[in-house]
Amino acid sequence: MAHQESTETPPLPQSREELLVLHAQTRRRRNAAPHSSPEHVAAVDLIGRIEVEIARIERAMDPPLG
């Protein structure tokens, strides 16, 4: 039976502070990787996921309009 790599990604941290640290680390990884390399593409994808999660947390912090 052939070995298949898992396409599942680990869960992101749930605190804004931890996400911001991970975002900075991932930007450094992206910037160090050759453009369009698998490492670069993976870092760009992770940055997007992190930014969505940060936005979700920040929206929850805003008081409702009204």
C-alpha cells in the first residue's frame, strides 16, 4: 500500500497574540523561500488562514452596532 501524505493542516492558535507571532514567523519563512516554491506557496496559504482567523477574533471583539 502506498504512503499518502496527510493534507490536513494543524489547527491554528486561538489567541490573537499567538496568531500575530505565528503570522510574523510565517512571513519570514515566506520571504526566505524561493518564489513559487512549495515552501513559498505553503507559507502564503498559511498567512491567509492566519489573517482570516485574526479577523474573526477582531470581529468578535467589536460591540454590536445599534
